[in-house]
Amino acid sequence: MRFGLMLVLLCSLILAGCGEAEPPAITFDEIDMTFADAGSGEKLYSQSANGAPTCASCHVVEGSGGGIGPSLEGIASVAGSRVSGEDSTEYLYWSIVRPARLLVGGYSNVMYGDYDTAYEAADIADLIAYLQTLE
Ligand code: HEC
């Protein structure tokens, strides 16, 4: 009996510690690349919206931006081979909405983690389309 209770407590502790297990507010199914616009994505990349920090504050593209995160120059060429079974669109989606899921080597989990609530699905699609131009 007591052991059962301990087990329940332990399980809830583990689940509580696992915020990452919660599905993102915007699911990958909602990402429609058909109308995604790289131009709008580029604007959003360097302009803050809804209080979310700009991507440019932490990432370098074309020689400018912050150095907290890895440079995103050339990301279009490597995104599709980062995770086996994930194409570039899916990898970039996860990198934006759940940055802690997979950390780029040498970096820690400091990327802003609420883009899935700050932005709309169409915004995320635009950002992905923009990143896919960075070859
Ligand atoms: C507070 C700093 C910060 C902000 C703001 C930020 N990032 Fe990041 N980002 C990081 C760090 C640090 C990493 C490396 C650790 C990781 O993988 O989560 C990273 C990783 C990434 C990666 C994976 C790169 C690779 O080589 O696989 C992508 C893509 C990315 N960020 C895109 C974005 C986009 C798009 C935005 C804006 C919507 C953004 N980031 C905002 C810090 C940030």
C-alpha cells in the first residue's frame, strides 16, 4: 500500500519535472508550408512580436546578430540531416518550438522556449521558410 503511494508520488514528480513532455501549443500538423513566406519570416526573425525575443538577438546570420546561439548561416543545408527520419521542415519546427529537445553540441538550454504560444502557426511556417533560404 505504502509502496504504491510512493510509486504514485514518484511518478508525479517525474512527470512534473518533464515540462518538455507537454505537446507544443502549435503542433507540427498545423504547419502549412504551402503559403509560408520567407520574406515575412525574415522580418519576424529580426523584429520582436508579442514580447518574444528576436531570433537575431541570439543568432548570427550574414555576419550580424548575437552570439549566444549557434550561427544559422548554412542551416538550410544541414537541418534535414540533424535528426534521422526528420526532414528540414520538421527539424526546424522542433528547434523553434522546443529548443531544449535537442541541444546543438557545445550549447546549453538557454533559447527562449515559448515561441509556440507567442507566435501563430503561420509565423512559425514563415520563419522555417526563411531559415530554409540560409544555405
Ligand atoms: C535567448 C537566445 C536565443 C533566442 C532568442 C533564439 N535562439 Fe535559437 N538557439 C539558441 C541556442 C543557445 C541554441 C543552441 C541550443 C539548442 O539547440 O537549443 C539555439 C538553437 C537554434 C537552432 C538549431 C540550430 C542548429 O544548428 O541545429 C535553430 C534552428 C534556432 N535556434 C532558431 C531560432 C529561431 C528561428 C529563433 C527565433 C524565433 C531563435 N532561434 C531564438 C539561442 C536562442
